Amino acid sequence: MRSELITDRHLARHAVIYIRQSSPHQVLSNQESLRLQYDLRRRALGLGWREEDVEIIDADLGLSGAAAVHREGFKDLIARVTLGQVGIVLSSEVTRLTRNCSDWYPLLDLCGYRDCLIADRDGVYDPGTANGRLLLGLKGTLSEVELHTIRARLTAGLLNKAARGELALILPVGLVRETGGVVVKNPDREVQARLDLIFTTFLRLRSASKVLHAFNERGLSIPRRGRFGDTVWRPPTVAAILQVLKNPAYAGAFVYGRTRSVRTAPLGKGSQKRLPREQWRIVVKDQYPAYISWATFEKIEAMLRDNYAEYDRNKTRGVPREGAALLHGMVYCGACGHKMVVQYKGGARYMCNYLRQQHGVPVCQVIPAAPVDAEAVAAFFKALTPAELDAYTQAVSLRREADAAGLKAQAQQVERLRYRAALAERQFDQVDPDNRLVAAELERRWEETLRDLRQAEAALADAAPEEGRVIPFGVGPDLQAAFTEVGRRLPDLWQQPALTTVRKKALLRCLIDKVVIHRAVRDTIALRLVWRGGATSEIALPITVGSLAELSRSGEMEAAIVERARAGESDAAIAAALTAAGHRSPLRQAVLPSTVQAIRLRHGILRERRQSHPRRIPGCLTVSQLAAQLGVTPHWIYDRIYNGTIAIELDAKTGLYLFPDGPTTLRAFQKLKAGKVDRLSPVPRLAC
């Protein structure tokens, strides 16, 4: 039936049928909906258009209607309407045109301006009229809300199922889902053992790259998930090892929402951004059979985060070189994590200037090298004492366990390859020899499997004797005596000229891997020694500062001095008591009596009568008194006395430099100060 809105002017132009489905899956599965949309051609003919004037735009099949930027078919429709070539736009429903009001209303405005009708299965509308625009606007709004409602309904159901831990996510290798939906460990014992070996090796070596190196040394492969969910064995990579270490499913936890989609463009495809653990949306513990405990997973996560934050993997320690700084190449900044360099100008210092070089910001921190090196050497000597032999014994025990686990993994790999070789042989024997195409391929697979088997057997044979050469458990008397002798003699040898700086650095690197330093407060360095093998030592190292104000406990020390001084204690007794309480002077590791005296006098607490009166010699001026009258510092006068500009001798009775108290002296010094004379010689002292 022809609508009264259709005029000859509309029939003189084309009728365009817009066809769209939201995804490729709908295109393949929803065939009936697709037929209904293509059947709109008969609707157009029934409305009065000729066969040759009906056009179909189906370029947007499989594309979402949430936006128009990526839909070329919709852009083509807009262009045709703009050129006035379209008399009517037909769609099975408004949702096929767009599900976004920001795209819908401009289309209505354009169709109303170009006198183009819009039709769906409910009727024909003129967007140029108030009623037509009202109905079409309501349909567009409902279309946009419907998309939100559908998405919210589906998301709510998904989250509800995920909150119970029943959402069937893709499982990592090592976990399989049975027919009833129950998740169990992979029945292949080699897969289980290899995953256990990854975790135990990382906990021992504390680095994913070291785990990779250990696996490559033994020729071990790791299980990976194939394209179709099966288990495949591939050479290890750091990325694959990190995926195992970071996956909470191995700790038995069901986790949903570990990533968030981030779009760089308004309508572009979003990229997945990993979220920190505290922002994971749903965590259900004890949902899967665990390879490690949740506490171990948190420990591994902290170790990985610490490795990333503390050390720059792209730099090495370098070889030992000449130079006073013994830790050159091993020192890292505890503030930003970058490697520190050595600066020998004005004394050896460790300096972090990476951020200044890259971004032009101030130097991160500069720390004197001498106290850091001395503390590291002391810790090195301590590590060689017999008290550390228990730690050595424990390390040997862990090494034996790790070697045994590696040997077991190699044996399992050989067993798996033997099965594959036997299977390939049976398949080759069963094929018809005349069918050369199949026989040749099976023969090639058999040969490849045999080659892999021979390599694995050779690696296992090479590793077996090494297991017998492992240092026996425990430390014998000979080794104990050797440790004792080294610990006793090395501090003396350290000061001998025969032990060069290069050799000292090489000795330190035998035990010390990295040193992290951070000057959180002015008078203390937080020192972290990372030993070879992963153990760490935390040390708070006090260093000298330039003034009392830079001491972190200066206020507490000053209050204690004032209290004790007013109680009548001597300066030496106060200094000894404060030293025992952990206080120190700016330039010493103990409190000096002179420091106590300076603070005491600053507060006006005097010990002798002469300290309460300024020294005054009739007819004479001391250096400080003369400096006060001239308006200069005492240092200005002392400096010229020492370089000979002012010729004067100490007074034998008082031990002071004394000047006549009179206008002649002041005039002479004012001329010297103004540069009118070069020298005062000799200064008369008759009046004194």
C-alpha cells in the first residue's frame, strides 16, 4: 500500500535499502534476519519505486552500529542523501541505521532538509515534519537505550556468575576443565613438574631471566597452551615464564577483571591495560587446584615488582677498573632505581645523573663513596667469618634440591620424547609403503622426534655426572678452617700494596651483586647489599654533615645538653653520655666535648667567671674588637696577618694579637680596607 507521504518528487529519486548486522557471527548465524532485510526490495517496489531505482547498501554487514566513523556504508548513504539522490531510506528497524543519537539526529536533519523519507517495517515517516521527527526521535532514543539495557543485562549476569567463581574462563596450561565443569590439574605429570620447577627456580634465583638461563642450560622446554587448547612444548622465553609467575590461577584463585580496556581514540579499538592487584574486580580464592599458595604468589609478585623498580636490566656492572671507588658499577640509586656513576672531582662520590641527562632535571643524589665502601668492605669481611657457615650449608642444600629437580625434569622430558618416537614409528609402520606422500611425511616426523630424543638423552647424560660432583651437604673441618683463615688474614692483607684496587673490586664482586643506596635524611644513608644468590642486608649508615642543624636528632641532643649542663655535669661527661645514647657530632661518630661546650655557651650556661665578661685590655683592641669597629669579619684581619699584609706579633703575656686603641689605628686600617695602602708594617704596640 502506497503512503500518502510519497510524492512523484520522491519517486523520481532512488530508494536506498540499508542493511547491517552487528557482528560477523550474526551474519553467519542469523540468516532469517538477513533475508528479512534483503526482502525490503519488495517493500520498495510496493511503495511505487521502479526495480532499477532500488539500491542496496550492505557494506556494513558485521559492523556495530554504536558509531558511524568505521561504517563506510553509512557514510555512502549520507553522501547520497546530501546530493539529493535519495527519495526514501528503507531499513527493517531504526537500530539498523544507528544506535547512537549523535549520528541519528544529524541524519534526520539532513533528510528533512533534502526532503528524503525514512521507512521501517512500521511505516513511512517524513523527518521534515514535526510529527515525523518526533516519532523518529523517540525510536532513535529507544534504540540507544536498548543497546545499553542489553549490555547491562548481559554484564550483570556475567559478573554474578564470576562472583561465584563459576565463569568458565580460559585456563592456563597445567589446568584443565572436565566435562562436568570441575577444574583439575593436567594429568600429565611432566607438565605439573615443569610448572613446579618454574616456581621453585624463581624463588631460588629471584629473577625470571635467571630462570630462563637455568632452563636453557639444561635444554628444558616449557608447556604452553596451543591454538586449540592442547598442550605444546616450546623453548622457554622470559615472557612465557612471567606469564606463569604472574597468573593467579596457579595459586588456586579465580580472578576476573585483571585488565581494563583503554581507548586512545574516541572510537578506536581499546588496548588492554593491566591493573594492580588491589584493583582486580573479583578474586575468589581456593577455586582451582593450586600449584603454589596465595602467600607464595604475593611473595613472587613483590619480588617481580622489586626487580622492576630497583634495577636497570639494560646495564651491567662492567669489569673492575682502576679508581678509588670500590663499588663502581654495582651501585644503584634507591630513589629512582638507575645506576649511579662515580665522580672523582673533590673526592670520590657516587652520583645519580641519569634523569639529568635524559630530562634536564637536577641530579637525583650525590653520596660520598668512602663511608659506603668502608661499610661494604666490613660486611664482606663479616660474610667470610665462620658465623656465616650455616648460611653456606643451607645454600648448598637448596642447590642440591634444585639440581635434583632439574635432573628429574630432564628425565621426564626424555621419557616423553621416547613415547613420541615410538608413536611416530608405529604410525610409519602402519602406512602403505606405496603411498609415498604420506609415508615420506611420517618418516620425516619420526626422524625429527629421534633427533630431539638423542639431544635430550645427551643432555641428561651430561647432567648426571655433574649431580655426583655437587658439594656434599654440610661443611667439613677443612672448609671450616679455610673460612676461618681467610676471615682472619684478609683484613690485614686488604691494606697491603700487593692487593691492588682492581683485585679488591674483583674480590667484592665474588660475594656482592648490587648495592642500593638512598640518602633519605642528611646524616644517614640507607644501604642495601644484594649478595650473590639473592640474599640482602639492610644497613643504616651514619655519615658526616656540615652543621648541627643537619643532624636528624639535633633538637633532641641540644635539649639533653641544656638539661644536663644546668644540672652541673661537665662537658666531657655529657659528651660520653650522649655518645652512649647514639648521638654524635656533625663530623665525628661520637659527641665531642667542644660540641657540648658550643651548645652550652649558646644558651648562656657558663662554667668559669672569665666566660661571663668580655676580655678587655686597657689601651688595646683584640682582633674581634677591631673587626667590630671596622665593620669586617675577624677572618678578614686574620687572613691578612697570616699572609703578611699586616705585620704584627703575638703578645707574649696574653697570647693575642693586640692593636693600639686609638684613631691612628682605625685610620690605618680604613686605608687598608679601601685599598689606599698595600701593607701595614709594623703595627705600633707602644700604647698597649
